[in-house]
Amino acid sequence: MDKRKFTENGEVLAIIKDLKEQIKGKKFSDIIDDNNCQYVDLVQEGGGVLGIALVGYVYVLEQMGIRFLSLAGTSAGSINTMLMAAAGTCDIQKSEWILECLCNKNLYDFVDGDHDAREFIDALLSDAGNLKLIMKGCQVVDNFKDDLGLNPGNNFHQWMTNLLSQKGIKNYADLRALREKGVSDKNKLYRINLPNHGDKIEYTRVDHWSQMAIITADITTESKIIFPKMIDLFYSNPDVQNPADFVRASMSIPLFFTPFKITNIPSGVDAWNKWNDATCLRTSVPSEVMFMDGGIISNFPIDIFHENMNVPASPTFGIKLGYDKNEINKNEKFSNLISSMFDTARYGYDYEFLQKNPDFKNLIGYIDTGSHNWLNFNLTDDAKIDLFIRGAQNAAVFLNRFNWEEYKKIRKAKSNYYKSV
């Protein structure tokens, strides 16, 4: 499939044309570069194959001259996060390459379980009756019992490994070096300082190390894990590890994929102290750890770069795949029950944070993903294009709505409050 079917789609072209006029000269950040691109941090929600909509959203942001510093995501959001981090320095556009990667991949390849597993998944997604689901389910009992999931996830891991290799990233040391480089040698990052008097704008060089955060759930010690921040808990030599491991751990949808395992965990007093500091572990360090989808603990880690005491130089934009709790679940079928169970786990922690921090609603764009099923890895080309367009549409809505100066006032008031208590 040609990526131009996405980028040259008439609806997308119209969105970009209109948006350039609507937001001409609008400020989104106090960090800019020599090309007048504006810089933000970005957090992307998980949501299975709906992640294609994230690419459409980011594509429009990039077309408007927005670039990305720190990046975070869970599950599908972690896929886009890793590819954006690997695609090059933070001053270049990333979404077209990611789109090309997706166009050249049949997503159903990720369903790499045996014949019985694929038949069960097809029945689950085809809205089959309970009787058929029970019959097909009986054929995959061994998959759940022996492997704890239907698909080994090897196809995905190899795909991600190959894409990272295309960009010269063979290990974590390569990825870290790229992230620490920040911008290309031909570009610079500046923070705009507006004095209290006069119209003069002063520029100060920004040495901004771009953080990266991929969320996963360690079900062995019942811990929220952030890669690569906590990488040394699991590897004695982190630099030689494959960064594709981080994403494979984050996208391990419960039951759908087998949990991702890391063995030969470092042990000893120093290792235990690190575990205790990072996760409050009280027992011995395990020799093997299993990971499931980070969405079961934090599907939308919008708080990951947040500092209550400061007014940021740039905002943290968040992208959510749909609105939470906008309908009542009717759990009349087994497939509905499974979906509701996942959604309850995915939304709990993050929803509570947003309730306590309503100022974050100014930073979040919501993509209406329609009736698309987040587990349908057999999406048609038309469905993929529709998701991309939906992402583009909602990016335009968000950029028109967002007010950087007003948001800074909100953050200043919040900062003053926390300093006073």
C-alpha cells in the first residue's frame, strides 16, 4: 500500500491547507529552532491497531511545524514512541517514515499463534455467538495453560528489530546516543525569553536531553516499569540490549499475546537495593520477570513528564484514542466481557489522575475512532485510511483550541499554590 494514499488523500490535504491559514503565527511553545519549528513533549495512548490514528494526528502536527522533545507511550502508543525516537534527531519529521513502515506491513502477521489460536481470534472478532466461542475456546485451552497467551509475539519483535536496524539502531547504546544528540548539527534549539518590558525577544540556547518513557507492567513483582529508565533492573549490561524488547513488553495484550519474559535478572545486594528503590520490592529479586501490556496499569501516562512546581518551557501534548466512559457496556457476550475487563484496567489509574489534575485537559486531544475494533489486526486498507484521517481531523481541532499563553497562566497559578502549601 502506497503511503500517498494517506498523505495525498483529499480530506487530509484540505485539513492541512485550512489549518495553515487558521493557526498562522500561533504559538504552541517557548522552545523553537532555526527553522522556526516549535517543540513539545508528546504522550500517546495505547489502543491496539487504532494506533494508526496516532500517526495521522502526529502527521498534522508535523505539517504545522511542531516537533517533539520527550516522548512517552503505552502499548500502541509505545510503538509510535519508539519509532519516532529511532527515526532521527528531534528536529526532523518522523510520521511519514512510520506510515511507510505500516504500509509495508500486514498487521495480521502479528497474529502469529497456531491455527487454533487464529480461528479463536477470528471468531472473537467476528461477533460469533457464545456457543461457537466456547467451541473454539476449548481448542485453545492449552495455549492459555502452557503459554499464557495465544500469540508468541515473535513476528512483532522481529519487525520492530528490523525497523530499528534500518535507522542504525542495533542496541540501547545506539538509541541513547541518538536521543542525547537532540538536534542535527545544522540546527539549534532556543528558548524564547520575553522580558517584562519592551518588545525585544531574547534567545537562550536550550540543552534539552529528550527523555523517553515506555510503560509496561511487570506481573512477576506487580510493578509499573518505565523503559529505558529502569533498564538496569533487568540487564547487567543494558547498552547491548535490543530496544525492541521495551515495546514488545509494553504491547503484550493479556491473553492475546504471551507475556514477554526477561531471564537472568541481576541479583545481589546492589541489585536488591535498586529494586527496592524503584519498586518497593521487599522479597528477593526474581531470576525471571514476565511483562504484560502496560495498559493494564497506565494506558495514558500523561503525568510522566509533569512537575507541579514549574511553569514549563514547552507543553506536553497528549493523544487519546477515543473518549473514556462515553457509553455503558452491555456484557451480554463473552467477547464484550473480555473487552470490558481490559478497558476497566486500562483506564482506571489515568482517569483518576486527570480527575485530580483538570488542567491537563487543556493538553489532550481526543481521536474519535468510530466503530473500529482495537483488536482487529485484519483491518482493510480503507479502514486504515479512515483511522489516519480521523487522527488528522482531531489534530486540527486540538491545534485550533489550544492556547499556550492561557495554559502557562494556569500552570503559574498551580505552581504558586503548591509553593504556598
